[in-house]
Amino acid sequence: MTSTIPNKPNHAFILAAGKGTRLRPYTETMPKPMVPVNGRPILDYTIEKLRNSGIKNLTINTNYLGDRIKNYAEGLRGINITLSPETDHLETGGGIANALHTMENGPFYIINGDALWTEGNEDSALDRLAKTWNPEKMDILLLLQPVENMNLTQGVGDYDLEKSGHAVRSLNKTGAYMFSGIRISNTDIFKGCPSGAFSFLELMDKAEKNGRLFGLPHDGDWHHISTPEDLEQVNA
């Protein structure tokens, strides 16, 4: 079913190298993607959705307490996982650039390691992104959560959407949408990127400047798990 979507990525990248300092004390003994929600690691929910969407290949970068993710990944089946360990934390942009060769020059999903979402009434969020993805006019396609629909955790207005579908960053954080940490990107956007550590936000701003940053509203729930209080709300 999902394989019939034109231009659908077959690769995904999960950002899992950060320390998650705001979620302490939970992250004192485990990386944030391994923090349990309803008895399962956050990472587990994401990988299940990738499998359900037919994604075959996954790269995960690691740094802080990376052995925990390595041990977890070794027990998984049904998806090909490549780990990209970082001696020094390369941030969101540098971490992906460091493992870009695993994406085979095609479009790929990028998902924050702490992204936790439920599906809406239509196709899965990953399939909706793939159906919207147009490599002729897009460099990056963001899944955006309407701030007005966020009840359990607090939303921040990262972006507004134009009628054309272009995403426009709200510098004063008063936009109608929060970036979910889920997106499709092409590999070309990384050409000329800095070496070493840098933020993927730089590439999002670059795509916006070039008129090639688009957004898709999510039609389900998405939770911004930043603090222990957020985690407890979602668990409850």
C-alpha cells in the first residue's frame, strides 16, 4: 500500500545524540529517546511507525549514553539500522551531515529522538508527508503541529503557513504551528554546509530563503516532551 507513493523515502534518520538536560533526572541514566512513555521507550514508538510505513533503512546517531541505544537497536528486527556514533556531539545538522552517505542521495525522513505523536483520521503522518513531498519545488517539508490543538504539553509558535504551503519561521514565536521535529529533506541541502557541529535550523532557514521550505499540518496529536512535568502529563 505505502510503496505506491511516488518519491517516498526509503531511509530515515533519528537524532538521538543529545543529553536532554531539561528532562533530568530521567536523563541522568538514559538518553532522552530511551525514556519510557507508558512503559516503552520513546524511540520504540517512532521505529514502530517507520516499520508500519514500510521504511527499510534507518540511521541513528548517538553520543550521550550511546551504549544504551546500541544495546536497544541490536534487539530490533524488521528494519536495517546503522548507528552513527559521535565522539563529540555534532548537533542536529552536523550529526546528519556526518552520516549523510547512509541516505544514498535520496530524500529521507529526519525525526527528532524525542518526537512522540499519534496518527489522525487520514493516512499516517509519514505517508501524508510522503504524498505531499515534491522534490521539484521542495528542499525540506516540515510536519507542523497546530498550537491550538496542543493540550497536554505547551506549544510554541515556531512557524506560520502561507496558502502556497510555504513555511515561514516566526522569529517572535507567535506562529500558529510548532515544528514537530519530523520532516523530509533532500540531500542536496547539505551541499556547502559547515564542517563539524552546526544546527539543522540553518538549513531550514536556507530553504526558506530560497522558497523551498514547506509545511504540512499534522492531523493527530503530538507532544512536546521537554520537562519532567511534560513527561508525567503524557504518561498520565
